Amino acid sequence: MLNKKLPIYLSWQNPKTILKIKESIENNNVIISTTDTVIGLLTNATIEGLETLNKLKGARVQNPYIILIKSIDILTKFIDQNTLTPQFINFLKLCWPGSVTIIFKAHSNLPCYLKGPNNTIALRCPNHKGLLSLLSHFNGLFSTSANTSGEKTPRSLKDIEPVLLQNVTYLVGDYKNIDTCIQLEQTFPSTLIDTANQDYIKVIRTGAYPIDLLEKQYGKKFEK
């Protein structure tokens, strides 16, 4: 069912915001939100949330959504614990929370709708106070840039396509009201690396987090 009016604007600074968007997302609605990277579409990591997000986003061919999580502690709900060697845990603690999305080999019992090709899953712990507070209420949230497939990622809340604004419940920003929105300083997507093969790490997408810093933190060069 398409909404006929624009979404309600909420500020991350308002203490009531988390409760409002939590209740909306629990009902598998989609919100638009500022993050520590690009402006994103967020919804519950459920099959219902996925279907709603797909209707808004448009055609995607074997291109799974990133799942945002609250901390390293919740990783074992999504991946095999054997992946978490002491070295790798130390690496994660250096780059998370942060603008690094990591592709893991997914847990064998994970539902298919959470996984991508070759039994993988893309996870990120964001460096954003409001998002982390929201994520404390969920195992994970589907996340993708706030644009329909093939269109440009918006640089400001005011650049978002009308078709999206008309079909989400809330627009959440880092400003007290929508009229004070300015162009974001951070408009780079997260850096994306693939760790599903335990023999090496491969760079899939360069982004907000410097690759050379990641390599330094891990202690090895990555495959390009």
C-alpha cells in the first residue's frame, strides 16, 4: 500500500526518536536515515522487511543488502564462531564501529533471505550513536543507500527521490528539523571487504575507510 503523504521528520537528538522508529521497524516498515556513511533505507532484517525494501529499492540481481549490527558480540548469530580467531577479533575491534562492511561466510543455519551468493553475509557495525542505540533493540537491520536502483545516492535529505519519501514512515536526521538540513560532509559508502575465504581478504569496494589503514590493522596486504 503506497503512502499518500510525506514521512514525519525525526531528529536523532530527540530522546523519543528511538522508540518511535523502533516500533515502526518492528512492523517491518522502512525508514530513511542519516548514518555514518551515506543516507540509507533501513528496515527489520526479516523476510517481511526484505520484501518491503525490495519494492522500494527496485530490481537487484544477486546483490544482497548490508545488515547493520550493534556490536561484535552479536556476530555469532550470523557467522560460524570458528571464523572469529583471536587475530580476527582484534582486527574487528580496530575497525568497528566504523565505515567498514565485511563479507563473511554465513552460519549454516541462517535463513536464506539473509544470505547472498555462495552462502555469504555482509555485516557492519556503524559508528553512529543514534543507530547503535536503535540497533540495541534488534539482531540486525537491512541497510542500503536511499535511492532506487540505478539512481544517484542523495547527498542531503533534501535530495531524496519523492517516490521514496512517499513510501517510508519516518525521515530521521542529525538536525533538529528538516529546514536546517545541509549537505552532508560524509557521502562515501562504506569500504567493502570479503573475508569469506580464510586464506586472504579481498577488497570489493573502496569507500570511507582507507584500505591502507585496514591492511595495517590486519597486518597483511589485501587482494585487489
